[in-house]
Amino acid sequence: MAKLFRRIKDTIEADFHEILDEKERKNPISLLNQYLRECEKEVEKVRKLVERQYLLSEEFTREYDKAAKLTEKRKYQAEVASKAGEEELHQFALQEYEQYQARASRLKASKEQATKQLEELEQKYEAMKHKLKDMYIKRMELMGRENMTRAHHRMDKVMTSNTFSDKTFNRFDEMEKYLDRLEHQVNTGYHRQTIDARIAQLEKEMENQEKSTTV
């Protein structure tokens, strides 16, 4: 039975990897985007762990400071009670001092360990962010190459396919002819307006000359 389940598991894994390989061949950018999303999730998880470790380190520091202050306080009180001859009070203060001292020592070790762990997490977090950024750049590079490949494929198709090529160049010829016709119409209209304006001006000048001669 165990061998059967193992074979089923291996078959499923093989099919899964085959699907991934096929997907990668067909659309590598899509698969890369999927990897990036997964990496982003992992980076976010580590970020939360860093924040939690930072808060924990701060909590250890606060508790250590409290224990250290109480240690010094009980030590001073034990000395005062001893000088005053209050043996019972002296013993109580001394016992408290020893307990706080042990707690402070333990908290100090925990604080140092938490600080060291925080530094390690921060380094790993920064390394993961750099790797993620490199993957973003890699994606842009792949997208650029993919775009160029498609562009070259498109141009090759235009240049090699006679039917498509003729159709495309016919469009270019039609557009060029249309622009020529449009330019001719504009120039013709311009010249017509210019001639009309020039003739009108000549007529006006001749009329003025006739009036001058008559006078």
C-alpha cells in the first residue's frame, strides 16, 4: 500500500512539473511573475518576523532594566538593614537581591541573544529584498528581450510573406498617394487664392492710375 501511494505521489509530482515546464515554454514571463509573487509573500513574512523580533528585543531590554534596578535597590536595602541590626529584614532583602540578580543575569543573556537574532534576521531580510529587486530587474530584461523577439518576428513575417507584404506595402502606397493628392489640393487652393488676390490688387492699382491720369 505504501509503495502504491508513493507511485501515485511520484506520478502527480511528475505531471505537475511537466505542466510547469510546458507553461514556462509557452509563457516564461507569466511563470516568472508567479515566482515573484511567491517571493514577495516570503519577504513579507520575514519582514513581520523582523518586526516581532524587534519588539521582543525591546521587551527583554525593558525587563532587564527593571530587574537590574531592583537588584541594586535590594542590595542597598540589605546593607542598610545589616547596619541597623535588622537581621530578619536584612535576610529578606538579601534573598530578594539574589533573586533579582539571577533574573537580571538571565534577562541579559536573553536580551543579547534576541539582539543577535534580530541582526541575523535583518541581514537575511535585506538580502532577500536585494534578491527580489534583482528578480524585478531580470523580469524587465526578459520582457525587453521578449518584446524584441516579437518585434523581429513581426517584421520577418511582413518581409517574408508575399501576400502580407504586398498588402502592407499597398497600404503604404495608398497612403503616399493620398498625401500627394492632399498636397496638390492644398497647393491648388493656395494658388487660386493667391491669383485672385493678386488680380484684385492689380485691378485696384490700375484704377488708381487711371484716376490720377484723369485728374
